[in-house]
Amino acid sequence: MKTKGLALLIAAVSALALVAGAGARQQSHTATTITGAGSTFVSPLVSVWTPAVGSAFDYTVQYSAVGSGAGIAAITSRQVDFGASDAPLTPDQFNACNGCVQIPWALAGTAIPYDIPNLTLPKNSNLNLSGDVIAKIFMGQITNWNDPAIKALNPKASIPDLKITPVFRTGNSGTTYNFTDYLSAASGEWKSKIGTGQSVNWPTGTGASGSAGVAGVVANTPGAVAYVDTAFAIANHLRFASIKNRAGKFVAPSIRNVAAAGGAVTKVPANNELHIVDPAKSLPTAYPIATYTYIILPSKSAKAAELRKMVFWALTQGQQAKYTAKLWFAPIPKNVLAASEKTLKHVTPAT
């Protein structure tokens, strides 16, 4: 009896020790923290990905939507684990980043929101604009909403006599890059006088900081027109234009139309730099101001395993409609996904 009682006591003490040890390990456990900074364009999508990544891998993702230019600077100086940009890295930026890769991980459109009180349009339609007209608005050549060029694109609309206030992003912005890349493709005059860049010399208009800032100015400025990622236009309940594509169709930045533009990529270059603005007229539903947006990773990182898991999840599970659809992000085509996954393999542990 004594032996049996002693055995039971030892078993009980051992069980308590196991429970206590497990509790201590649980208390000492801390989730992996992954920090990122950059694109405001992709930030709504990152915000819905973050809880899911946390559940899948016990990672805490801390992302600062400071703009593409600031994101590139942050990853170049290794202040964060990853950067995000809607503009592909230039050769100089690649060199400065000292061993970085850029990976397309999301696809969406840049909307052209406007605030035109007393505008009357046909039922279930948007204001129609073209690249040439938008370029002239942002060059200060078209200054009123009832300009003949705008009325010609909207023959069934009643457009008020109202001054146009163009609104643009301040600082270095990937959304600005996408917008000016489109205008350079659609307007020879824009290309020769102003060009493409994350920041350009705007001939006219009002500047605002970040996508949220631009959307806020449009919402509070009668006559305003701007460019902003579609998720921010939707979140701020802004009306946005249908844009004339090369096929002569006026199309909105819907998931279907952005996906059509994304599908214009037939071959992905080695550096993953992709341009899908103003696609060919053989794509009649393609929205002409669409862009891939990139995550920028160091090829050598102490968190290489964690970064690879997170990005692979974003490229696979993260493309599901339950994450992307409400924000009007389109799923990435298979050929671009294959290139992204191949590039991701180049991210290896720092030695």
C-alpha cells in the first residue's frame, strides 16, 4: 500500500510539474514581429491580411502606410523587415538597397474620384473621362467642368459651370507613379512636359499627404478631382470616373476590369518590373490605370523564414475574394504568381 501510495504521489507531482512547465513556456512565448512600411495603396489589403497571418503563423505584422518612397528608404536602410511600393525600383534604388528583391503581391486600380455638386448623369453611369482630358486638367489647360471636351465625353449628362480643383499627392508616391505613368502613355504632351515619377512638378492644383489625405480633400472640396487607390475612394464614399481605354470603352476600376489589365502581362522580366497602364485595344474590358504593387525584401534576412511564409501566404491564401473583393483588389494571374514565388526563394537567412 505504501509503495502504491508513493507511486501515485510521484505521478501527481510529475503531472503538476509538466503543467507548470507548460505554463511557464506559454508565458515566456512571444510572437514573431515583422515590421513593414511604404505604400498607402496596398495598406487596406495589408490591414485585412494581418489578423489572418497572425492566426496562421502567430506573427505580429506592424505596417506603417508612409508612402512608397518612404517605404523604399526604410527597407534600404534596414529600418524595417520589408518595404512596399507601387512603383518598381529604379536601377539606382536597386543598387542602394544592396541585395533587395521586388515581388508583385497585389493588383488594383487607381480611381479618379471627383466632387461635382448638381451633376446629373444617366442612370447607373459614371462621369466619363479620357487620358487626354485628364492630362489637360492636371496641366491647367481645362479649368471648368462644363468645358466642351468634358461635355463631348458625356453628351447625356448635365454638368454644372464649376471650377475644377485638381488634387495631387505630395511626397514620393507609388500612386503618383501609376497615375503619371498612365498620363505619359495617354498624352504625348504630358510625357514630354511632365513625365512619369513618384513625384513630379505639378503645373496646378492642391497637394495632400497620403491616400487618405487626398480622399479627404476631394470629399470636402466642390469641384475637386484627384487620383487615389480605389479602396480609399470606396471607403470615403467618393464617386469616381469611368476611363476611356484604347478599345474606346469607358470602364470603371472594377475587379473584372483590373484583372483584364493585369492579364496584359505575357512575360515577367527578371526584376519583376511590370507596366500595365493603357493596355492594348485587344483587351476591351481592361481598366487603363491599374498597377501591380510590390513587396520589397532583403535577399538576406534574419527573418527570412518568417518573411517567406508571410509572403507565400499573401500570394496564395491572401488572393482569396474574402480578403480582396471588398477592397476591389483583383487576383494576381498565374504567370505573375509563378514569377513572384520564384523570386521569393531568393530570400535566405543572413549568415
